Amino acid sequence: MAKKSKKEEKKKQFELPTIDQIPGLFLKFITSYGLATIVLIMLTILTLFGTLNQKEESLIDSIKTYFTSWWVTDWVYLDVTQASNILPTRVGVFLPGGMLLMGLLFLNMLFGTLMKIRQNWKNIGLYCSHIGILIMMLSGVVEEMFKQ
């Protein structure tokens, strides 16, 4: 057998996936810890900007703008102090909204729980805690859909 050259190995690394590989790649992506980390960081940033926005808008308006929307496009006003002068600064915000991030987190936790946690009696606590968090997230969506 002939050894493959480095060019052939690099070429093989950048091949597009076939139709049969797409579901497996999707499950690998949706169950990854990296996705959960990015979503949690984005939720932290969204919470920060949503809290800062309450200085300019009411609580209800901030909740509608940041947490119950799919996408956020807004201006956040920050006070920057330099040599006892307060200069108002405006920062443009374009982020995924709370609904989109919570939906991604829900799917990540659901598929991650089903596929990554070993199925034995030692992990019953992990299953209970993850299922409890999933139920709370689902109840938040139901409340949002049916509130008056």
C-alpha cells in the first residue's frame, strides 16, 4: 500500500459531508458542550444589556425587547466617566434574542441528556436534574404563549 501524501490528507480534511453524514453531524453539533458554553455566554451578555436597557426603558419594554424576542436590535446608552465629565455613549446591540437562545439551550440539554449521559442507575440524579430544568424551560415557553 502506498502512503498518502500530505496534500491528499489535507484535501480529504476539507471535503463536504455526504447526505448520510448530515444527521450525525447535526447531533454532534447540537449535543456539544461548546454550543452550551456559547449559548450561556450569549445569555449572560443578553442579560447584561437587558438590565442596562432598563435605565432608558421600562421593565416590561426591556423584557419584550431582549428576553421574549427572537432577535435583538437596539441601542444601549452607557455613561463613561472621564475626568469628572459624564459622556453619554451609545452602543448598538445585535444579538440573538432570549427565545432563540433558550430554544437552542433546550435542544442542547434534551439531546445531550439522551445521548451523552450513560444510562445506568448511578446517573439517575443527573437525569432528574436535567429533566427538571427542561420542564422549567418548557413551562416558561407555555406561559409565554398563553399569557394575556
